[in-house]
Amino acid sequence: MHSLATIDYVIIAGYLSLSIVMGLVMSRRASSSIDHYFLGGRSVPWYLLGVMGMANWFDLTGTMLITSFLYMLGPRGLFIEFRGGAVLILAFMIVYTGKWHRRSGCMTGAEWGIYRFGDNKVAQGMRVFGAVMTITTAVMMLAYLVRGASLFLGTFFPFPPLYTTLALVTLTTLYTVSSGFYGVVLTDLVQGVIIMITCVIIGFMAWHSVPDTASLSAVAAQVTGNPDWTNALPAWQTPMPPGYEAYSPVILMAAFYLMRHTLGGLGTGAEARYFGARSDRDCGLQSFQQALMTMFRWPLMMGFAVMGIHLVHALYPDTSVLQHAAEVIRQYAPQTTAAHWHDLTAEIVNSPDKFPPELVQGLRSVLGTDWAAKLPLIGYQGTVNPEQILPAVLLNLVPNGLRGLIVVAMFAAMMSCKNGMVNGSCAYFVKDIYQAFLRPKASTRELLVASYVATLAIVLLGFYFGVAASSINDLWGWIIMSLMAGQLAPGLLRLYWWRCNAWGTAGGCILGALGAVLQRIFYPHLPETTQFLFTTCLSFVGTIGASLLTAPTPMPVLRHFYRTTRPFGWWRPLHSEITGEERVAMDRENRNDIIAVPFTLLWQVTLFLLPMELVIKSYTAFWCTLPLFLIGAGGMFVFWWRPLLQGSPFHRQGELATDPDAP
């Protein structure tokens, strides 16, 4: 069954062709040096870096996943996505962690470790381990993207979903390999424009489909079983479908995720777009722009959720047929797992002749003559699969032509996230493993070839693990709450505690990573809260214990780090050495940064909530949320914006800080 019209296929083919051409055009400029290939020569304007940041975090899989929570919970789904989808760590990047990392003059986070701990064997070992962990995380994030893409593409193309996903990943990898950072930025700009247009269109379509909040609430309660679907305030207990029961205590989960991302946000900033920024001011401006552009994602996803409510209500007046249809499929394929359920249903829809007539007749008797349109929404549990809401809405409620444009926007979201991630992780391999240890005297051409090979290897590994995942929510939960949580302590303490040394970061990283891997192998179904507490505690024990049991970082190295980065925290031995106006200026900058963070978090959360309340026509809630937004914006203006415009008192804009006593 062909799901798209000819005009839709033409739009998609034209977009993919344009992406390849842009990659080839930028390949010559990107290949002039490694610095140009991975950081754009540190000359890319802040507004392009802001677009890049938005596009890199506006991924297809995450959009489908967050839409599923908004479909189940309404606007309060935002609070569940404090675990990652609301990008709370961006508040810290806006205020200070981005500029802290930029001041190092490094190219990668692993190289930054040498800057922080000195050029010794332990630090060099941590440089390799940091690179390996970054690449591992990128592989798993790619697996997450691949899993979501297969769910999405299987709805629209009459081919096996994994083959279609492989073809798309191959095409996007070609221009990532050829064009490097320049190609990522250029394509992100084009993709960002497409995404913004799509957000406005879907948001308006959903708003137009809502007669009033009360009517929407009644339909949503019937479809989802949630009696307060339009209420934006988190509740102590909210009904959730099978497989999602752990998220029922919304308030507790939101508080937990807020705590997790506060810890995570304190250690962020080691990204190519900050290392490649031209000044501290550019770090703040690009992050602020990224937040503003990311805001458009939320009315888009709420729009899909609202239209999904209407679609499910129209397709399944009697929801008991969902369980009956799932039982028909299980009778035919009893060994099918949750990981391969969607591949099977997509193949039944696209190629019914390959299956026994009894199976198709059984589905037709349960679902009706339009069984092929209804089957993709049926999940493994015999309920509506919320992760399929977005593609189902596109397939059934969006007209031809416009559907092709929105599919392109979803492609753009997937490609932007994938390409930025692959480019960044390849930089770690080339700079911190290949050039640092294997081939120190390698030519630029050899290093570029190494990056091509690393790109292909990372993509293939990500594709392999994506095929084996049971659901995008399961994979995302493990990445955020176990794998990345196991690296929180060393990432945090190295910025705020002078006694944290290379041995400490090694102990914390290794213990946290080992705990995450063992948990995934032996206890894969642990609740996310337990995963987080287990791996985070391991990382803190490893970092603090190993740091205290070994010698501190040499004072000249610490002094150079402190005087160039100028962090706050437990730095008394270094802080006492600074006197006079320099100390006053540093204390004033740090005080403003600390005060600005809670205001920025409030501004960001309400910024995302306000447009969703408009989409569902919850105007009373909108006017209640607006004062909170203005309080957050006012605090940002006083403690972040005005100091940002005044510039750094330590060095001129566009120059990296230097320490005359550097070792």
C-alpha cells in the first residue's frame, strides 16, 4: 500500500538531492584543515551556531516520543520530558557552561581534559576513555534515532522499514562525510527553516480543530482515560496505559527529572559549537537563540497530539478491537517480540499477499474494511501505540503535498541530529585517539580519511543496535538515566572542585559506565529512578574516592585552568591567590551567573508551555502562566542579558583568555 502521493515523493526526492549537493559543494572548504572540518575554522557566526544547536536537538525520534507523552498526558507531558526532551540543560549553557568550555581553546571535550588535569599518563588515558565514552554514547543515540526512524518510515513507504531507514541513513552519511562541520551548519540552516514552517502549520491546524477546551477534554478523556488531559499542572497520580505505568506520579517524576538534569546541566558545555564560538558573548547568544527556536517544537508536538486524539476517536469508537486485532496477529506469529512488532504490522499492511488469507480476513473482520489504515496504530500490548501517533496523523489528516513537506521536515529533524552527533564523535576519534596516540604525524588528508572510516563505523554500529531495541522510550530511558547518568559526577566535579583529579574522573567514568552496561545486560527492566540512582552513586563514589586517594593535580596546571576558565565552586586555594579588581570582577560574574540560572529555567519551561496552552485554547491557563514567564525573563535581563552585553572584563571579544603564568 503506497501511503504518499506522487507530489509527496517528488518533494522528498528533491530535498534529499539538495542535501547531497550542498554536502558536495562544501567538501572543498571543509577539507582544508582538521580545524575547518570539525569546527568550521572557529569563524561561524553565533546565529548559525544557534540554528545548528536547535536542529541538532530537534530530532525525529524525540519528536515522536514527546508527542506520545503529550497524547497520553496533555500539556503536563512537558514535565515527564524534563528527563531530556525539555532540554533543561540548555539553561546552564545559556548562562555560563558554554563560555567556560570555550575559554579553553580546545577542540573536543576529551582534549579539554588535558587542559584541566595536565599532560600526564592518567590524563592521556582519560582522554582516550572520554573519547570512547563519547563515541559509545553517540552510537547508542544513533540507535535511538534509527529505531524512531524505522517506526516513522514504515508508515509511509511500501518497503521493509529497516531497509528504508538504512537508505536514508546512508544518504545523510554521505554528505556528513564529505562536508564536515560546514555541511552540518549549512544543511541545518535549510532544515531549520523547513522545520519552523512545519511547526507553524501543524500548530495552526490543531488550534483550528479544537472547538473549545471543554470539548477537547471530553474527547481526550474518552480516548486516553485521562480525565484532566487539558490541565497543565502536574498531578500526584495520572492514569497511564500499559507499559507506561511508571510515569503515573507526574509530580514526583518531574521533580526527579529536574534534579537529574540540574546535575547534568552543571557539567555541560563540551560541544563543538561552543569550542568553535568566536567569543563568550557568542556562546550566550547562540544558546538563547536555540531556546527560542526550540520553543516551536512544542506547539508542533502538541498539534500532533491533539489531532491524534481526534484520529483515534474516529478510528476506534470501540477500543476493545485493539486487543482483538493484536490477538489475531499473535496467533499467526506467536514468537514476535516488541522490537519487531512494528516491522511485522508494516509488512502486513504493505504486502498483504505474502501472508495467509486467514490473517488478513481476521484483521478485516475485527477492524473493518479499512483495516490497513488502522493496523499501524495497534501496539504490542493490544492498545494504541502512542509512539505511532505522529506518523498516523500525517498519513490520515494531512493533505497531499503538505504531507510531503512535513515528512521532509521530519527527515530534516532526524538528519540534523544525526549529522551533528556523528561529526562531533568523529572529532573525538580523530583528535583524541588517532592523531594523539596512533599517528601523531599524520597529514591532513590521512586524518580526513580516518574521519570518513570512523563515520561509517559509528553509523553502522548505531544502526545495528537500533534494530534490536524494543521501543524508543525504553532505549531513551536507558541512555539518559543509566549510561549518561554514570558520567555525571566526573563531568560535574571537575568544574567545581579543585581536588578532583585525573584519577578521580577515571574512577568515576569507568565505574559509572561499567554499572550502566552491567545493568543493561542483567537487569534491563529496572525502573528509570533505580537506574539513575545506581549508576550516579557509582560515579560519585568512584570520582571522590579515587581523587582523595591520589595526589592532586599539579598547582601550575590548576592555576592555568582557574585563571582562564574562572569557575565558581570549591576553589579556595586558587581563589585566594586572586586579589584586587580581578577578584571583584570574577566574583561579580559568578554571582550573576548563579542567580541567573533559576530565572532561566523558569523562563525556558514557561516558554515551552505557553504555546501549547494556546494550541488547545486553554486561555485561562495561558494568562496564569504568562506572569511566571515574565518573572523569568526579567531575572534573565538583569543577571544575564545586561552583563552579556557589557562583555567580559578579562579579555576582548573574540579572543581566548590567556594566563601569563601558564605551564
